[in-house]
Amino acid sequence: MKPPRNRSDDSEKPVSKLLFSLALVAGEIFLMRILARHLDGNLMAGFGTSLLMLGAIVAGAIILSILWTAQISELLFRPLTGLFDGGNTEPDLKPGYSVAISKRKQGKFLEAVVEIRRQLARFPNDLEGVMLLAGIQAEDLKDLPSAEITLTHFCDQSHPPPKQVAAALNQLADWRLKLEQDVEAARAALELIIKRYPDTELAQLAAQRIAHLDGTGKLLSAERDRLPMGVPEGGKKFGLLDPSEHPHPVETDPARLAADYVKHLE
């Protein structure tokens, strides 16, 4: 990995080149003035001096072009190339969770957690990483208390966006219903939204969800109390039995069946 570029070094380079260029130009001017004094009526002497002056000017121009060609080219063509590469604007740094998602798909949940925590150490307020971490803890590692700590820590940080807090608490309520069938715990998570943001749209949505929790609780209770349906084992040698020996369905006692229905209704 390349070390980060030092901006102070970048700012010092043009200054040093500018000082060198000024010194070079001043030296060229001083040399031209000295050589100009030696120009006289002697044709050969004047011709040699003129060649020396021309060589000094060309040498100075070559040196200056080597020093400043990159800057001049950038100054001329940067507006055009900036349309395609974004110019000198540095891209916003964002966390990357592709490695963690890949490890999660491979069943390497603990390694995925380590990778997510590495990203969150640099971007502690990133909701995507927090939700991904809590999802692995709750759904894959079956550790809902740790997921709750993760979401609660995110909600308790300094001034998190209200919509992100509401999303985290709604997700916590969903997990409490789905994984623990705990209606009261889900209600408590939604009531936190109302307490934090009263008289807002977020509070209204949370209140609507709370109003539907009673029906959700009844459905969960009915699912837990559903009577098991027994299926008697069938015969294994039908092809070897005489037709008169084929088993007949056992009749269910009506009184017992009615008692079971009454018990289920109660």
C-alpha cells in the first residue's frame, strides 16, 4: 500500500522550482549583459559571442521546459480532462462490506463480524455496517442480546439521524417478534421511538405498529397452541395381504373430538 501523500511536500515543490527558475532567468540575463559587452566590430568575435548567447538561451529554455511542462500542460488541459476523471476532487471515503458479506454467505460468521468491526472502527456512524453486524448476531449466531447491544449503542451515540434510529429500533422489534415471539419486548422497542421523537411522523408510524401488536400476539399464541395432528402409520405389506385383510380407517370418537375442540377454543 502506498503511503499517504504529504500535502506539505506537494506545496514545497512548486516553490522550490519557482525559485530555481527565477535564479536561472536572472543568471541568463546577467550572462547576456556580459556577452553583449564583447560584441564589437570584429565579425568573427561577434559571431562566436552570438552563438554563445544563443546556446545559453536555448539551454535555459530547455531547462525551464523540463521543469514546467507538466504544470503548463495540466493548466491547459485540466478543464477538459476534469470532465472525465472528476478533476482534483478527492472521492468520499466509504466503508466496504463486500468481504464481510462474502464470508457470511460462506458461513464464516465470526470472520464476517471481525471484518465489519474493522470497518466500523473507521466509520462508527455507518448504519449499513451496524445493521449488517446486528443481523449476523441475531439471525446467524442466534445471539439477540448482542444484536440489541449493537443497535442500542448506535442509537445512543451523539446525535444520530432520527430516521436511522427509527430503522434500528423497528428492526429490533421485528427480531423480538420473529426470534423470541416476545410482543411486550417489541412494544418496548417501538415505544422508544415515540419517546425520542414525539409528535413526529416517526412516532405516528411507531404508534400504528404498536396498535397492530395485539393482533400479532394472538396469531403467535395460536401458532404455539395449535393442536398436533396425528397420522397413523399405514400398512407396509399391502401387496401380500388378502383383500379382506386390508386395514380400514379407525373411526374417531365424536365425544373425544368435541372435547378437543372445546379445549382448543378455550
